Amino acid sequence: MYARLGEIISLDGSIAVMLAAHQAIGLKGIILAGSEEQKARYLPTLASGERMAAFCLTEPASGSDAASIRTRATLSEDKKHYLLNGSKVWITNGGLASVFTVFAKTEVVDSNGSVKDKVTAFIVERDFGGVTSGKPEDKLGIRGSNTCEVHFENTRVPVGNVLGEVGGGFKVAMRILNSGRFSMGSAVAGMLKKLIEMTAEYACTRKQFNRNLSEFGLIQEKFALMAQKAYVMESMAYLTAGMLDQPGFPDCSIEAAMVKVFSSEAAWQCVSEALQILGGSGYMRDYPYERILRDSRILLIFEGTNEILRMYIALTGLQHAGRILTARVKELKQGNVTTIMETVGQRLRDSLGRTVDLGLTGKLGAVHPSMADSATKLEQSVHVFRRAVESLLLRFGKTIVEEQLVLKRVANILINLYGMTAVLSRASRSIRVGLQNHDHEVLLANLFCTEAYYQNLFTLSQLDKYSPENLDELVKKVSQQVLEKRAYVCAHPLDRTS
């Protein structure tokens, strides 16, 4: 239901962000980690809209590095309250909210008796006192939403308002953010659907060279792109929502991160293409395109930057693969002859074009025959990717955490694989239950799977350090020289030597 709500409210970015900050992250910690008493006290008025919530994590000196926050909560001498002091920045609903989920450093005694600073989550009411809000920020986009600094000065927070365990705030923050990201897919898809309608109306009525814009191939390409991206992100979002609806709060943090990265980047690309179709009119404030473009830019930044999320997707996936492949990688490093010969044989069979069958097609397969070729591409991609992951773990071991260019490629492949899985599943279901226009869904699914397959092949080739497609060393040299000078290094083309 929340994914559907995000789709409906997405036509206005400011309203969508305000409600998402309230529902997806502001009060979500109480649902995920709150005690029964905390839920009974806060959730009814937050659900009814009598009170608004905000999520307070980011600080001037800590953005993506959430563990480096400086806001501090000190336990009072009578051990009944924490005194909260510090400032938070870029807080959506910060000037409107009466209930805040706040993260602060607290002293925690470890099992060995040592005292350490750890992050703790608190439910803070504005009525506790000492809570002030700064002036609303003057933002590039989502200008209708309230974003400001929130300051806490000797705010007395009852010990009963600790959210989760003392010292367990970082995990609470990650659970909140991980569970809320998936809805960006449905929200952006809702926005793109309306955008396609508005832009298609213009393209079908605007004439240039005695022809409608819609008759030109380069314009048609833009509509195919927008439709494809909307279908993929919508499929990914609702597949993830279905998994999250399973009992027991299943961990879908990787899937949610993949939805966020794909949908945010697709939104920026598609809105730019829609504005391009309008030409000069799209650049004018008489039309909504420039506002939607400005509103879309924040999607790549908030709820975890896409760079951080790519690292999370890749490293979490590799950690899981590492647990499975540890023994095999260890044997390869130790020179186990049997394992080496088995690996060489597998690589030889792969190079000779061995057929991969993971059971997606055929009589018992889940994918409809009309998408059999796309299903085969998915199977082949999964198989080759498995071999690539094994090679990466063997090559880098634990040091892979420092190889961000490699990890970016791993994440991009994973995002494509998840997107392929989502569209094949959805389109197959649409055919089997007889939904309208399911043949159009098949077109979109096949189009995306083919593009993703060839993107993955190229990206996989880049994972080989010595392949001509791998330009990592050149990239590092260029960036190193630019950053050393802190400027563009090249001489002006009109400069002379004398």
C-alpha cells in the first residue's frame, strides 16, 4: 500500500518528500524498533496526521559517514533522563515536526568494562524543550517542502524514549533507511507515467517540417526509453514491496538499495529527455518540466547517495558470496590440483559456449515462452557473473573493499540482474492472468533484458584488469593530477611556448 501511495502522491515532489520523510523514515523507527508502549503512545497521532515526524541523522560534519556524528546525549545523575545537545542539518519537516527520531553519541560500557561512545536512537518531542528549528533552506528543488536545521540544547529526553537498545542506534538508522528506499521506485514510476502522457500529447500535436514530432525516430527513441525505465523501476519496486510484506520484517536492504539507485538515475535521465522533447518551451517556467527536473536531482543524493549505495550493494553481495566460496578460493590459493583442474575445465567449457539452464524456461519454467530468449540471457548473465565474483575474491580478497571502481561495476551488474528478474516475472504473470496490453509488457521486458545483457557483458570485460576495456589506471592518473593541482591541468589552446 505504501508503494501505491508513493505512486499517487509523486506528481508533486514536495508533497511526496514531506510525506516520505514523515512515514518512511520519521516514524519508521518506532515501527521497527519501538517498544509496545512507545508504539501505543506515538503511532496513533502520527498515523492520523495530528503530529508530524522527522528523521534527524545528518550533521554538518557527517554526511554519508553516519557513525561520525557529534550530537551527544548524556545520562543524568538520577538516570531518568538524557540531556541531548547538538545540531542536525537538512532535516525534512524539521520546522513542522513535533516528533523527531534523533541519533546521538552516548557512553556505553562494554562487556569488558571499557567505556566507548556509541550511537543511540531517541524519540524526541518538541515539547521536551530545548528544541529549535532554523530558517527554511533555499533549495534547488522540492522547494515546497520544509528543510532546515534542528538544534537541541539540553533537551531532557526520558530514558523510556530510547529507541531500541542503548548503543544500537546505528543499526536502527540503517534499518530505517534500508526499509524506506524501495518506495522511490513506485513514486518515480508514477511521476514518469504522467510525464509520458504530457509529453506524448505535445509530440503528437507539435508540427515541424510538416510532420508531427512523434513521427521522428529520435523522438520515438526518447518515449521508448521513458516507458522502459518506468516499467523496470515499477517492477523492481513492487517485487521488493512483495518481499517486504512477508512476515517477520525480512531483510531486503540490497533490493531496496538497487531500486533506489536505478529509479533515481532513470528519473534524472527521463525528465531531461522529456524536457528535450519540449525544446525551449520545456526550459520555461510556464511548463512544469523545469520544476520536475529540479525536484528530481535530489533523488540521487538523499536516503543514501548512489555512490555509497553502490558500495553497499556490491560489498554486501560479495560478503554473502565470500561465505559460500571461502573454501573454494582458499583451495585455489593453496594450489589444490583438483580444484584448479575443475576450475580450468569450467572456464574451458564456458569459452566453448556451454549452454546454461537454470530452469527459467521450458515446461516447468516460470518465464513465459515469449520471453525465452531474455530468460536465457538472464541465466547466462548469472552464470558468468558467478565466475567473475569468484575471480574477484581470489584476486583481491579482503582488500576489495578499497577497489571502488571494481565495486561500482559489480553493483551495476547486480542492479541489471535484479531488473531483468523483476520484468520477466511481472510480464510472465501479466500474460498468464490475462492483463490488458501484456504484449506491450513483453516488448518492454525483452527490450530491457537485451540492453542489460550487453551492458553486463561489457562491464564484465572491464573487471579483467588487463582487458583493453579497463581504463582504471588512466582514470586514476588523470584524477590524481587534477586533484594535486586542484584545477584543470591543461594549457589553454591559444597559449604559446614563447
